[in-house]
Amino acid sequence: MTQDLRITKGNETKERILTASMKIIAEEGIEGLSAKKIADLLGISKSNIFHHFGSVDEVLNVVFENILAYLVEPVKSHQCPDLEVFLLFLGESIYSLSEEEKLTYSVLLNFYNACLYNEKFRTYLLKTKDEMIVAIATQLSRYSSHRKERLLQISEMIIMTLDGYGLHFLLESDIITFRKIWALQVEAWQSLLK
């Protein structure tokens, strides 16, 4: 087997391990994750898991970091013609989820729960929250002349609202209702940013 093929196969196995871990976490919580459950789900040996990850904690760390990067990057890089379109984009990121994205948010909610008693996860999450607030404030600064402090406050308000929408959308996936409610929220933020 050539070196390139081995690297490709290794990367594919790592991705499969991460995806299986997310499925287990979504169904059973972080405490339900074990090397045995990952191995059983994938039909591989536990030693194969430990070949790619030093421990189940490392798997958790990578899953958590990937989810957080997945959430922040689109906000940082999104280009919108105006404030309303940007705010609508943020809502769409919550209520236009594929099944895979719903799984990601479900895992994120499990991490939120773990943050209540795990300082390492709390630190990761708060760091990412701060990154997201800055990313949103940076976008808002393109459309509003308010001081940075005000934009950061409004951005934090947006994050809190997105968290609530995400939770409720996972419980009840009524896109039409959520779009209407989000449109009202967008109107309120636009008036704050005038």
C-alpha cells in the first residue's frame, strides 16, 4: 500500500470515528461515549481507535473543536449585501439544518450540559462564544456606525437568541413558524442598530 493511500485510509477512519462518536453522543450524551461503543458501531477494533486517537477524551476534544469551528467559520467568512440579509442568514443557519447538521447541534447541546461540570469544555465553549461574538460584531460594523462596545452587546444578544432558537428548533422543526419569528427578531435588531 502506498504512503498516500495509507494516509487517505487513515484520515477516512478518523472521520468515521468522529462521526460515530457524534452519533453516540447525540443519543446517549458524553458519558455514553466509549471506545467499545465506537468500535462496535463501526465494526472495528478498539486498538484501531487508539491508533488514531490517544484516548476517548481526545476523541471528545476533536469532536468539540470541530463543532465549534464549524459554527464560527461561516459567520466570519459570510459576505452579505446588507444588515437584514446578514441577520436572516444567521437565522437560516439554525432552522434550515440538514439531518447531519441537526446531529451536530444535538452534540453541541450535550457539550453545553457537560460545560456545567467540566471546566475544560466550559473554557472551550466560552472561547468560541467570544470568537462568535467578535465575528458577528465585525459583520455588524459593516452596516452600523455604533461603537464597538454596543455592537459586541448586540452580538451577544444575538448569540443567546440563536442558542434558544436552536434548542426549540431541535424540539419542533416548524420552519415556517421559525422564519416568521426570526423575521420579527431581525426587525428588532435592525432598529437597535440604526
